[in-house]
Amino acid sequence: MSKIVLITGATAGIGEACAHTFAREKYNLVLTGRRADRLEKLAEKLKAQYGVDVMQLVFDVEDKELVVSKLEGLPEHWKKIDILINNAGLSKGLDPIQAGQFDDWDTMIDTNIKGLLYVSKTVANWMIANGQGHIINMGSIAGKEIYANGNVYCATKAAVDFLSKGMRVDLLPHDIKVTAIHPGAVETEFSMVRFNGDAERAKKVYEGLVPLTAEDIAETIWFAASRPAHVNINEMIITPTRQANATVFNRKV
């Protein structure tokens, strides 16, 4: 019987790359995202390319009622989730705290923290009932150390770091694994979203670097997910070779 992975935020970037990686490994997939057209195209491509089954759930993880209703509405056999990848997340703005936008703060907190909690609570209970499972949370190097104007985004990713540690403790009696993945600079939609579609500003984030790709992180996640049953990778920090930490880069133009 094929295993099942649930991936949030699967319509682009790391989530989409994870969908391809796990489909390649013959996992059936539950994919969630806000953009129905992208989910549909991705699902059809995965089914055709890898011969796997795909279930699509269109919702924003910020919407607690919709998250719960969509997940609970899955057919029972789709609730046998082996791996949950809490990938949905974003950053909005890069302002000092005194100039921050309330809407940006709400979006980051509601997506990065509360959305992760809504999905995790539902799926964790399924895993407890199933007697096994693995939750993989997408953190960030920004959750390990603050950088100028990162304030609320860094705080949300620090919360993911500590929630991952808390989940590991709370779910330990149920033999459920928990892993946190903390990437550095990854070139995806991330900076475009942060800067509200300003392509020039987004491009400068990666100037002089060879940034990580979504596929790099997907393969890292697969490594953590594919360890033997007795092995848990608690966390991994991954950066480009030209990035030492959240603030130190070796840019070569």
C-alpha cells in the first residue's frame, strides 16, 4: 500500500518541489493551496509523470474553519497520512518595527504560526490514531537569529522552531517524528511576495549569490523523511555556500 504525504502551500516553490520529490518516491499526495488552477495543473502533471494518486484541497491555512472542514472532509483512507509537510508560509514587508503594517503582521502570524497549528492539530490526531507519522515543519534561518527589519517574520519563524520542539516532546509517547527545516536564502516566490511583486527589489536579495533552489530543500526534506523508523532528524539548517548565517554573505558580483 502506497504511503501518503500531505503538503501545504504546494502550488509553488518548495511545496511544489516536495510534491515532485515525494511523487517520484511513489507517495500518494494530498496537496493544499490557495490557487485552484495551479493545484489542478500540478495534480495532473504528477499523476501523468509518476502514476500516483493526488487529492487537492483548496484553502488558505489562515482560515481555521475551512482548514478543519476540508481536512475532515477527506475520505477515510486519505487520512492515513504518513508525512505532513507544513510548508505554507510567507513574509510580508521589510520594515522597522515602528513602520510595520498591521495587515502584514496579521498575515504572517496567521499563516506561519496559526495556520501551521490548525493543520497540525487535525493531522496529528490522525497520526496518533494510526500509530505512526512524521511532521516536518518549514522554519527558517530567520527563526534562529534576528536581522534588521525582520522583526515579526523572524518572530514567527522562531515560533515555528519552538513549536517543533514542543511537538516533538508532546508527540513522543505516540512514536510520531517531528523535524524542523531551517533554510537560508532560497530563490522562490518568497521575495516577490515579501515585496508585493517588486521584481527588481526581489532580485537584489540574491545578487552575488548562488542561492539554494526549491529542489535543494525538497531533497533535504526527503532525506529527513526517508531515515529508518528509529531515526529522527530533529532539525536541519541549510544555507548556500556563500551564506554563513542570517546576516553574513559573501556576495560576488
